Amino acid sequence: MKATGTVSPSASGRSVSGLQRALLLLGLSLLPFLAARVWIASLSWSELEDLGGLRILGAFLVGVRFDLAAFLPFGLAPLGLGALPLWEQREGWRKAWGWVTFAPLIPLAFLLMADGVYFQEVGRHVGREGVLIAHDPSYLATMSLEHLPLLAVGGGGLVLLALAWRAVLALPARKSDSRRRTWTVFLIALAVGGLAIRGSLSRKPLHPLDAYRDHGFQWGNLCLNGAFSAIRASLHFEATPTNTVGLSEALVTLGRDPLEPAPFSQTAAVHSKSRGFPERPNVVVILLESWDLSVMGSYGAQSSLTPSFDALAKESWVYEEVYASSQRTIGGIQATLTGIPPVPGLPELGHGLEQAATTRVAGRGREQGYLSLFFQGPRRRSYYLDSFALSTGFAEAYGMEDYPGRGEREQAKWGWDEDLYSFVAGRLERAQEPFFAFVLSGTTHSPYANPGAEFTVDLPHEGHGESGYRNTMRYADWALGQFLDRARKSQWYPNTVWIVLADHVYRSARDDVRESFRIPLLVHVPGRAPARIRGVRSQLDVHATLLGLLGVRGRVSTLGSDLAGGGPREALVRQGDVLGLITSQGYLTHTLETRVEKVGLSNEEGARVERRLLSYQRAVTDLVAANRWAERTP
């Protein structure tokens, strides 16, 4: 007699194992993502056709990684329970879990439809906007009424998918001859499913940035799906703060035309030989982790820990009033390489900004024949910077794993600068000129690794205290000096422009906001007369300067100004949820709802600065959200 709830294979036709049924259902679950990807391809075909058929097919195949990572966090557990050995023989059990597996596809399918509508409007996938929309039922209802035909097509597709799903669930279960083999296959399948959710064998899971790392922005858009990007953004959701200034008003305040498609787009200014720069120079940017003016003799410290930097400063243009855009490394990278400040309400790099159209320095430099190289002291996946670098046009990206080091030293969590600079020097000596190299140091990040007795002569080393910082600063400056000495002997050195600056200060909680953000910055051109330059400058100005140095042509978008130019200056800075604007007279800080502090400004000037601060936040967030920050290019 048959057990209750089982079906005879001979009576009902073809039978399947639990794993086969799960794979069939998984294949069906990918169909909404496939349909959405075809739709995205049709919307951006004019920008995709230059990629060629094979590369477009490759994007579809790579996209399956992102599709699985979007669906399996919701579907793996019920899919596994439905295929549980022995229990999957029970028809009621497997059908119940089968429909539980189907349930997440309904909201995911509608999210994919919303993403397609959004992509049609702004040319990128939905991110944190999807989280905002989900909290606004009235807006959802309005949008649904405006897209009833799309909803009808999508709903019809879901009905067809449900019918196919029911047919798979109705297939009779096959009894296995080996219980051990069944359990082994089942456990392996679960492990593979877990890996698919993570999407990566590296220390960091799959990220939207990974879609853009191989073949550019449009190819990455085709790989990615809106469900994955929205879910990923929801894990790092930052609510939009209240700002009473409207977009049009903000743009007028900042001297921009609200009717322009990309109001901050402008013609690139190319540096010329008459301005003291070589023709088609090599460009090396070094972003120094936590270098602080308080220990630097070239900025007035009585007991300097940075003799190598100080010596270079005597031969360079030294900027005395430069301010970091934020108090985090990722903010400094964002400012210098995208020209977009990390303001409240804006997704930062790695959490959505990478999907927007921006003026990508490395990519635009490659258009001018530059080899763009990205080096960082930490591991490649730290901050997902390897994916960010490749997605923004760098031809190569390197991290700690790539640098051979001295085995007798302790491991440094953020890498040894000596190993980093040695690798950079070797790679640049083999590089074809002209090149653009971006270098991020790491040793001076806490916890501070012990650099050895020669650098800890006056202070016992501690991993998280000031003595640890001072010891690693002494070491980091020595490593920088070694790099500079080696570079001076290289053929490429005479034709190279150096920009050396810090990402942020050390321990930024200080009474004066200006001192919480003031960082070192110098520009060195071999043979050019040194100078000390006063006046407010920002990390954002590095972006504008790089565009000129690399000879970028056409339209660019940046909030910075060329370091070699003149004109009024101000620096936008972010301190957590507080935004500040620093001018030559003083500064003002604001929560976007309430003024926090006004220093050195008259009431009239304070009101003007406050209006500009609020306008910056409104303009940046709204234009990036609408993908109007920069003119869209393939």
C-alpha cells in the first residue's frame, strides 16, 4: 500500500527528484529578471549596440549572479524545505513550501517593473529611491494608475509563471535508491545556494559596484537589476533630511540654469604649458590616510614627524587652507574622483552613487590616451574600492594582496605603506606614458600596526592611542620619502605632476569646525618655483584640477574649481548629519532643519552662506537622484 500523500510515478508520468524540482523552480524564478533585463536592454539599445553581441550576451550571463543574489535570500529556505529528503515525497508538504517560494516573486516582479519605469526616466537603476517609495502608499497608488498597461502585462506574466510553477509542483516525486546520496546532494545544493546569495568568494559579498567593474557604465546597468540594487540600498538607508529650499531656487542661488538637463555640466578647461604644467604630463595623486597638520613641520608643527613631506613642500605649491569634504576616507575618494560632495541625503560611493552619471576622471583620462592605475594600501575589497575603481575607468586596480612584503613584520590591517609604494614605483616604471595613478595609503589607520623600533624611539607603541598614530606617521612619512627618492631616478619623473593630500584629519572632534577638516595639500611639478597659497580650497577642487591636467575634452560636471585658478572659494564639509560651509570669513553649520553654529560671519553674510549651504544639498541630492548631475555618456 502507498504511503498517504505520495503519487506513483508510473501512474502520473515523468517523476523528478527533489533537487531537480528545486532547479526547475529556480529557473522559473529567474524569468522575471530575464524579462526585466531585456526591457532595460531595449531602453538603452542605442548606447549598448557598440558593445557587440558577445559582450551583451556576457552581461546577461553575469546578470544571473545579481538575479540569484536578489531572489535567494527570500527563496532559498522554502525551496530547501520543499526539497527536504523524505519529506519532499509528501505532496502537501512540497506544494505548500513551493508556493511559499513563489510568494517573494510577486513583490520582486513589481519592483522590477518600477525599476524599468525609473530607468526609462533617469537612465539608471532604482536604489534608495525604492525604499522611499515603499514608505509612500499614496504615491504608489498614483504611479500604479499611471502605468495600468504595464501592470496588466506584468500581472499577466505572473499568472503564466504561476501556471508553470503549479505544473512543476505537480510532477510526482522520484524515490531515491540511496538515502545518503540524497542527503549529500541536498546539503551541497544548500551550500551552493548560500554562496549564490553572497555572490562572491571574497571577504566582501556581491555589491552593485561589481556590475560596473569590467566593461563600463552601460554594460554594468545591463548586468544589474533594480531589485538587487534597491534591496542593497535598503540595508544602508539614509532618510532624506528636510530642506525647505526647492531645486529651482537652489540652482539659481548657485548661479546655474534650472532648465539645463545637467545644470553643473560645463566645458572642460585644459591646462596649458603657459600655466606652469608640462604638456600631457603624468599625474600621480596620493591620498594620505589621516595625515594631520598638527604633526607636520611644513604646516607649522614645532616637532615635525614628516620630514620627507616637508622637504617636498619646499619645492611645491603648498595650499594652506584646504578642507576635507567629510571625516571618512570614502568621502575623500568620492570628492577627488567624482567632484560630488558627500552631503546628507545622498547615497555615497558603494551605496548607490556609483549608478549615477558622473564625470569619471579615470575614464575620461583614458579617452585622452592615459593609462589609469588605482593602488590602495588596504585589501582590494576594502570599501569595494577595486570595483569602484574599475567601474570608473581605471584600467587596473591593486590592493594589499598584490604587494610582496617583508615576512618578519606583523600583519598590518590596512597594509604597509612601504610595500604599497614599492609596488607602485615598480608598476609605474613599466607603464607606458602618459599615465594617471591614484594611490591611497593605509598604515596610519587605526588599529596602528607596530612599524618597528626605529620608528618608536620616544613613545611606546599602542594600537589605538596617540602614540601609535605618531609612530605610524613617522613610518608613513619615511615610506613616502623612499618612494619619492626612487621616483626621482625614474625617466617619467620630470614630466609628472604630483598632487599629495590627506583624506581627513586625525581624530576630528575639535572645537573649531575648520580645524576638524583642514588637511595638507601640495602640488609638485619638477622645476616649477615653489609657492605658499592662501585662500579656501576643497578636496572637490582636486577633481576639477585633474580634468584639466589630463586634457579632458567636452562637457564635464564638478562642484570643484581648478587649484591653479583664482576666484572666490568655499568648502562644503560634512560632519555626520551636520553640513557645513566654510568661507574665508568664517563658517556656518546646519542640520538642514536648524542652524547649528555661525562663526566669523555677520548676520547678513550668515544668511547668504546658509542659503548657499542648503542650495548645495538640494541641488546635489535632487540632480543625482534624477540622474541629471552629468550628461549621460556610454
